[in-house]
Amino acid sequence: MRHLITSGLPYINGVKHLGNLVGSMLPADVYARWLRQRGEEVLYICGTDEHGAPAELAAAAAGEDVAAFCERMYGVQSEIYRRFGLSFDHFGRTSRPPNHALTQRVFQALDANGFTERRTLQQIWSEADGRFLPDRYVEGTCPHCGNTQARGDQCELCTRLLDPTDLIAPRSAISKSTDLEIRDCEHVFLKLTALSEPVSEWVTAVEAGWPDLSRQIARKWLGEGLQDRCITRDLDWGVPVPVDDLPGLVFYVWFDAPIGYIAATIEWAEARGTPDDWESWWRDDAATQRRDVHYTQFMGKDNLPFHTVMFPAMLLGADDGWKLVDTVKGFHWMQYYGDKFSTSQGRGVFTDAALALYPPDYWRYALMARVPESADSNFTWPDFQRLVNSDLAGVLGNFVNRVLSFTSRKLGAVVPAGGSPGPREAKLQADCAAAVAEWDRAVGALEFRAAMKALRHLWTLGNVYIDERAPWSLMKTDPDEAEMVIRACFNLIRLNAVAAAPVIPELSAHLLGALGLPADCGRPDENLALDGLAGRPFTVIPPAIQKIEAETVAELEARFGT
């Protein structure tokens, strides 16, 4: 089985916040790294979502041409994700030619199969702006929950999909003018009503492997009854609709964005010099009925309706042998001090600021420890401090520092060879094997909270063992046994680093490097032996994790707010 992984495409409209990172890309990266560590064939695809009103509005606010703005922000985002260690096999762009061509191809297939329809609809015209206002260009009050900052496409608070004309007290997002009127115009609709039955049958067939959140949102949409959806917009920036008598229309960003996963895979294949390879990941071979790809999507809950219903409906309607998702891993929101992170409002910690403060693995660990899996989670600076100080520095880092410095001081910079493991080491190995088995089970099941708990438990085993066996005392009474205990501890350092590699790859490589070992040491279950490494030189390294002081937390709260 090969593993295709995609994470929700980050919008191009600005640097993303930590909630965006932990709600899709980071868990996907941990899963991809874990699979690769086990020798699996993995293709991890992502990219920037560059079309639609968010891009135009952000470019206008920056005083830039939209194409130039997207080019610049793609570079900014790509570098941030590289520094965070996100191991994309390819990070594409929806504005590139492959996505334009493929989006038009999917539309033409849907059109030929009778799943599109032109309709005259009423759209909001702004006299102040001299134009029709697409959905995101209209703001107002949500008629369902009363959110006064709802957009014309979706309410971020209650996640209900909207049309601009649904909003109460609508206003232009550009000029803030309320001098709006409704006029007739022609657009293209995707006939989701006609696709409701095949989508429902498909969800029924695959949902058993989905987490509750993904299944609940899909069932909510299907239970309410699918409604035909307008898939075109009056915008200058986007994929042109290939219909001669509808000039000036582009596709709705949510129509072309998920197709961007496939288009980015085309870019990946072309960059490798094997331009046809993308099809083996995304197309079913009619002759062999190839089903050797398991496709897992990662995304926040606001994106789930499109990925559990709309995107599958598009591919089913196109009827062109497309690979549909097998597992949809949805996440709740990570909040900042009890309120939402927000790109548009600049609330919370953003990824560029995070990297300027602390190394990426501090963030990777802390965010995964609080991943919003079964409910919304909350970021606070004191909690971040506890996770870094107690877990990374106090458990993992402290154990490494104790073993390396003590051994160097007493025996020199070589792993000792004396003594043989006894019953206590056999129990330790069994405990480590159980912790590793739970880690592997949980990551494989996409249960990341349980996985992080198992990882931390594995780290604690070394501290308990060295305190109990006290090699500093054994050195006086039984030097050989002391050497065996120390050697077991070196093997624990290796095991801890190997197990942690998918979460904290830089720190893992740093710790393994201190033992003269490569970053790739195989799977954790291949590193359970506690009697290896004898005679291996090692390097005493400075503490790998620096603790965060209380006064620093106060400064961060003052700077970023609470």
C-alpha cells in the first residue's frame, strides 16, 4: 500500500497562525514522517490556495498587483514551512497552469455528464465599488447564529455555508458601503442535488474509518439535503470558465482549490522528469482496478464540508477514474486564550513570529501535545512554557544531559562495555516495547493525543530507571554493573530520539548525532535492545532545550495579548 497525504491548502492572503499549522499541516507531517520511518512509500502534497476574494482583498490592502502579491507570499510561506520541518514532497500553487487546465477539464466532464447548469441569480451590486460583489466581498450578520462578522460564503463561527444575499445588514468588504442592491446575472451551478445519492452511498461505504468529527459533518450536510451550488464568480483573478458566452467569470475558489492537490502532484511528477507518474496516485487503472493507494486528508473543521461532500461529488460527477479519499482527519480549532486565532484580525501567534522566538521543534512538540483532536484546544504562554520546560527540557533533555555528562566525567567519552543486563533491564525493555507499541498504534490510528502521551511516557522510563539504578552509587560497589546501567541509558537515548523523530526531527537528529549515529536509525521497535553501542564514542553536547523563564512568559503575554 502506498500512502497519499494532503493537508488543507493554506490561503495565500498572509502568514498563517499556529492554529492553521496544527489544524492540518503539522499532524499530516508527523504522520508522513512516521510512515516513511517504517519504510512506507509516501507522497505528501500541499500548496498555497491563491484564488478567490481573499487573495484579491489581501493584495489590494498591500497595494500590490494580485499576481505579484501571490508570488511574494508563496515564497514567504514556503520558507516558513521549510523552517518548521514540514516534509512536503511537493508544495504547489493553485495559480499555476496545471491547476488551471485540470480545473477546466473537471468542469467540462461535469458539464458533459449533465451536472452543471446555467442559472440567472440575484447578486449584490455595490454602487460605491462599481461592481458585483462575490461572496467574500460581502460581510454582515449570520442569519443562523448572529455572528456580525460573517462572510458571504460561510460563517466562521457556526460553519454554515451562506450566500451573500442571506446576510443581515450586508456591507461591502472593500468600501464598507451599505449602498448595495440586488441585480440579475448569469452563473454556473454544480447540481449537487443530482449527485446526492452517489455521494451518500460513497460516504456510507468509507466513513467507518473516519474520526467522529468528519463523519458528523458529512452526515449533517447529507441529512439537511444537498443544495445546488454556484461555482463561478465575478472576479479578475482565478481559473477562467471555459464557456465563450460567459466572459469575465472565474471558478469559485472552493471548486478549483481541492483540484489543486492533483495539480500539485502533476507538478511533482514533472519536476522529477517522470510526467506521467501522477496518474498512478490519482487515477484508477480501468484494466487492473488498481487500489494500492490509501489517501488521507488532514484539515480543520471549517474545511470538512467541502472535502467530505463537495470535492467527492465533483470527482464522482466527472466520472473519470479519480481516486477518492479513504480517510478524512478533521480537527477542531486551537484557540488563543479562549478566543479564535484569526488571520484577518491578526489575533494570536503567527508562524513567522513563532520561529523568531524559539526553535521549530519547541513549537512542533507543544502544538502536537495540544492538537485539537476531539474538541477545541487552547494556546496560552504558561502552557507552552510548561510543555517546553517539563517535557522537552525536564524529561527528555534532562535525561540526555545526565547520561552524557556523568559518563564523560567518570569513564570518558566512550560508551562503556562492562556488565550484562539483568531482570530490571528486561522489565525496562518490556516497558519500552509497550510504550512504542502504543505510540505506533496511536499514530497509525491518527489518534495524536494518545500518541503524544505514549511518547512522553517512553521518555519518562529512562529517568525512572537511572534514578532507581543510581549508577553513581554502583560505581563504588559494582563498577561492571554500573557500566551496564550506563550503557542501557545510552540505548534509551537512541530509542527516545528515534521514536521522537516524526515530532521533533531536528532535536532527534541532534541527539543521535551526539552518539555518532545517523538521523535515520530505523523504526523505534528496531531500537529496543538495551545492550548495544558498547565502545562507541560520543560527544557531550550543551543542553539541547533551554527552559523558558517566568519573566519571559510575562513579556510574551504583554506583547501578544491574552
